Amino acid sequence: EQPLLDEEAGLVLVADARIDNRDELQRTLRRDLRRSVRRDLITDADLILAAYRRWGTDCAAHLLGDFAFAVWDRRKRQLFAARDPMAMRPFYYRIEEGRVLFGSEVKQILAAPGVPREIFEPMVAMHLFRRFDRHEWTFFQGISRLNAGHLLVVNADGVQRLDRFWDLDLEKRISYSNQQAYVEHFRALFTEAVSCRLRSDKPAGLLLSGGLDSMSIAGAVGQLQAQKAMPRFHVISWAFDRFSQCDEREVSEPVARKYDFPSHHIQAENAWTLKDYPAHGPDVNDPFIGNYQVLIEQSVEKACDEGVRVLCTGARGDIMGGEYIFDYPSLFWSGRWKRLLEELQLQAKWRRQSVLKTCKQFLVHPARHYIFLPKYVKRLYSLVRRFRNQGNQLTHASGAPWIQSSMRHLLPEKTPDPYSAATFPANYARWQRYQALTAPFNDQVATWQEWTYARQGCSFCDPWSDVRIAQFAYSIPQRVLNKTTSIKHLTRTALEGWVPEDSRKGARKVSPEPFYQWSMREQAPPVVRPLLSEMRASSRGYVREGALNDHFADAIKKGNSVGMAFWWTLTLEMWLRRLEEEGAADRLEESSTKR
């Protein structure tokens, strides 16, 4: 029950949290817990409050799990808040004179009396240009997001601290003499991560595809079931009848059968993009929704119908164990040139391209980050690249052709990277892994998924989004994760014996892109065309309506691809209309109240 009160210490806590190091904290905080707990059950909220009592504003660094919480300290007259390092639980806030508003969603803050709904247009520009490097920004003036792994301290004088309390340990290295040792270490970490997320007395579930990431979760659950009592476990898969190239059930179903998991199929063609709009459109919080939103929401709804209250996904599996990151530069700098040439030749053969092109892509380009050229040379290089990209109107630099040129001026300077490639001497691959693990887009995707699941009454979790796995993925030699002709080599090796061998070998990443293109060109036009008429995004000066209509008409007539630049513009328009409708409803309610 929340808020959780400690009258003696003058503390009040609210939290959305799952704490994974419960046993360790209970041992460490025995005396603190005895002072505050008034019942036999020690909840995660109790542990957080005891941790604050012991360590104060440094308590978040001692917590392991997914969390967002706030503590009001009456004696100090200050509010302390923190958010987990992997951005699995959102936290938004607004600081005004005399009050601080905060919540898991932006619309909670907007619902408070006196909060204006002023669109923050630089964030609109960031959305249209698909940039994510301003973690703290939202689409509303005066409302901020607390970044992953950060803490906030506010008192009557304003913000006293806004600091990062967690980062990967850049110095840590994990090295074994053989591949099997890495496999066993990964298995132990991953099984523990899965076990922590299934601490539930309700049924749990998994969105199971034919890829290694979700398959590894199913395999870990199967191993855990053989060791201890686990909640009933369901798997949800997408069934493509029309687009057989997108269907992965041939690979995924044997995994479900191996462990006798109840398996449920969602007919994808009946959940085409934008079906039943506006039912699956963006919420007031922001315009970000996935282009398979209908399919995902139907999957979560089906899981909830089966009683599932914790639903897993393998969303960050690519980031942790894949990403086409290869360790060729370190082979060059260490003088292992014969091995380097062999690896590049294999890469070229696998990609069916020349060795010269492969060298440029995987060796010459990365090497630029280690060569300290004068600023004017780097500037010249940037100008050359910009000139070469002028013909491509959909690059991130130039933006889509329908975006008003004035929007470019609203874009902020790029946030400086705290760590350059030079911070990782002779190991460009480890720098790439760090960039992948800490990319701000991860935050956006995790928040969108958490909101989507929560609205159905389900808890979203991803065992791959565990700080222990992130540190492991960073600390081991990157060639252990990926081999030249075997992406996610460590993950695939670790699944031996966990899943049927045919599924392990046949696991692959399959994109539902053909299904999306069919949806947009053949099913969605009656929904899209009204959205492209009298556009709110056009009247506000964000986009050129005619150019956007021409692009969509060409896609229908010529069979061109409907890309993500178009989708993101369309979701912005849907969001602006949602705001307009909500505002009209609020005004109607206000006038009715006055009458």
C-alpha cells in the first residue's frame, strides 16, 4: 500500500519498482527494516525506504532492478527521486514555485491544476529528424524526464542535485581461457535475470519469435522450471499466413512444445498497421508509437486474457549480444595482421562484397576515431560527407523533404559524448558496445513498451535489460559475442541444450517489413488520407502538407517504400489531433462544471 509512511523518520515514499537484490538488502538493512516494517511481509517499497534511511541520496546505487521512486523527507524539506539505469521505469517531473509535480506519465502532470499544455517545439524538431540525444526533454514546455541511472534532489530553493549515479565500469575486464567459461558465466547471469523478473504468484508470459533473444528467455524459464516452482508460463507468437517469409513459428513452436508452454497465436493480417484508428494511436504523453502497435497491443491483450500479469520480451538482446560489432581494429593495433586479413576475407565473402570495401567499412572508417587530426581537416571531412549526402533526401542530417526548413533551426547542438573512441585505446569494438548499451533511443523504446503494457494491466519486463548482463557484455572481449560469420555467437552457443537443436540453428532475425508495407499501401490509405488533409502539423509550420501527400501517393502508385520518416511524421499528426480532442473535451467539462 502506497504512499509508504515512516512517521518516526518523517519519510514518505511512492515507487514503481521491482528490486532484485532483496536478499542482500535484507541482510544489510536488518536494523533499518526492524524500525520501519509493521508487518511480516517485507515489500520492495520497504527495502527502498530502508535504503534511503541508511544511505540517504546515495541509496539508488545500492539497488538492483527496475525502478522509479520518490521520497519526501519532511525533516529536510526535500524531495529525492531516482530512476533505474536501464530506463525500464519512467519518471517525469515539473518544478514550479512552491510545488513539484511528478509521475510515471506526462499526462499525470498535465492533469494537475494550472499546468499549461504548451508544446515544446524543439522536441518536435527532434522527433521529425529522429534524434534522441536530449534525454531530459519532453514534448511539453516545463516538463522534464529523469534520465536513466540519474537521481534528483529538490527543495524550496530548486534543484540541488541532478546527477548520474550509475555507469558501466569502463575499467572492468572479464577474460577466460576458453569459450565455454564465457558460456557458463552468461548462462548464470541470464538465468538469474529471468528468475528475478518472474517473482510472481500470477501467470507470466513471453512474446516469442524465431530469434535468439526471446528464445533464450524461453530456454532459461524451462531450466528454472526443472529446479523450482515457477508461475504458469504462456508464449504469444505472431502468425503470418499471407506473408510466410515473416512467419517464425516453425522455429519458435518446437521451443514451446519442449517445455509444454501454452502457446497462443495472433493473426497478424488481422492486426494491420493503423487498424481501428484511433484506438491504437499515440497517447497524450508523446507521439512515439511503433509501426506494429496494433499487433503488439493485441498480443498483450491476449496475454492478459490468459491471466498473464508479467510479460517478457527480448527487446535489448541485439544491443547486448549482437549489433554487428567486430574487433578488427584491435587486431590491427596489436599487430595481428595475418589474423586480421583472414577475418576480413571471411567477412567480405559472407557479405558478398570486395575485400577493399570490407576494409574501408570495418577498418579504415573506425580508425578515423583514433587519428587526432586538426579541427579544420575534420571540418573538411564533414563538409565532403554532407555534399555526398545531398542527393539522399531522407538522411538524418537533411531530414525528409516535407519537413519545413525552419524546423532545422530548432534543433539543438548535439549532446557531447562523454567518452570518445580514444577513451578505449585499441578497442574500437568495446567503444561501439558502450555506445549501443547507452544509446538514448533505448530509453524511448523501453518507455513506450512500459506504457503499452501497463495500460492493459500487465507488467513489462526484459531480462536482457539487466545491468549485470550489460556490464558482462561490455567487459568481455567483443569477439566472444560476435564472430565474423556468426552474429550473436555467444548467445547461440549458450542455448545448446536449452532449446531444440533445429530451433537453435535455425534461429534468425526476421523483419515484418513486408507486412508493414502491405498494411500502409493496401489497408491503411482510408485511414492515412484524412490525416494528410488539413494537417495540424502543417498549420503549425512543422511540415509541408503537399510534399507529404505526394510522397504517400507515389508509394501507393509506384510501390515505393513507406519509410520510417513518413511514419514518424504521421504519428506526430495523430498526436496533435489527440491533443486537440483532449483540449476540447477539457474545455467542455470545464464549461459544464461552471454551469
